[in-house]
Amino acid sequence: MILSALGSCQKDVILEDNTESGITHDSLIQLLDAEWKFKAPEYSDDVFYALNNWEEWRMMINNLEKKPAKSISAYQKKVSDLLNQIESLPETLPEGFQNQAILSRINLLKTHAQTLDMLLELNPIPYKETLPYFNLIQKDIRSIANQFQEVITKKNIPIESGEEQVRISVDTVRRAQINAIPTE
């Protein structure tokens, strides 16, 4: 009985704080629901087949497309789960996609998800600062998908005749140590 009274008092405080900032609990949920419009990026067939077995990426995108239940705690849990999924992405990148450009975009996505997670944990939730992060996360996902396409495009560029010998000679020069070159 006392516990339920304390819980209802805490909920009233949250509503009062949000009302003072000019927004009610229900309208905050409506704002969050309106901004949660994530969709999977479009891929070419080559990228789709290359990423087909990357379970972590596919699960993250599928979870993002599903809107959470209409409560603040559901949004907090959904963003927290998203953050956990993003943290596993760099370790599970498919072979051929493990380059700095993709890793830096995943880190930017992680940073935006962490910020959104932090803002949703505040009381009251600063909705004006929170709402732009939904668009930033969608933009980061598109950026990662574009980088996947760039990797596949570069991979499909044919090697010209003689290019391999030039690469070998450049690599030899690059690996040479200053002390290894004889001086007279």
C-alpha cells in the first residue's frame, strides 16, 4: 500500500516537471513516437548478398524498424538495447568491410545512440535536445550503408594489366627501412 503511494507520488512529480517545461507526459510520448521512423537502408544486390549472413546488423535494423510500446520506459529500454547491438557491430563485421571508414561511422552511430540513451534517462526529458538524435541515427545508418556500397564498388573495379607489379614495387619502397639502404 505504501509502495503504491510512493510510486504514484513519483509519477506525479515527473508529470509536474514535464508540465513546467511546457509538455505533458502523453504529448512527450507522442513526440517520441512521431520521431521514431527508422527504416532499413536500401542496398544494391551485391551489398545485400555480402551482408546477408551478418546477423547482428540485420537484427539491429529489424529492431529499429519496430516502434516501442507507448511508454517512456519502453523507449528507454529500446534505445538501451539498440546501444548494446551497436557495440557488437565492430567485432562482427564481415570480411572485406573491416576498414576505418566503416568503423568510424559505426562509432558515430554509437555516440549518437549513447547521447539519446542519456537524454531519455534524464528527468524531465529535454525533448528539444532529444528529438534531433532520431534523425542523426537514421542518417548514420544510411551513411554506413553507403560505405558498404562503396566497398563493393571498389572491389568490383577490374585490375589493369601491370597494376599488380606497380603495387608490389610501391609496397617494397614503403616497407624499406632507412638503415637498410646501403650508403657508400
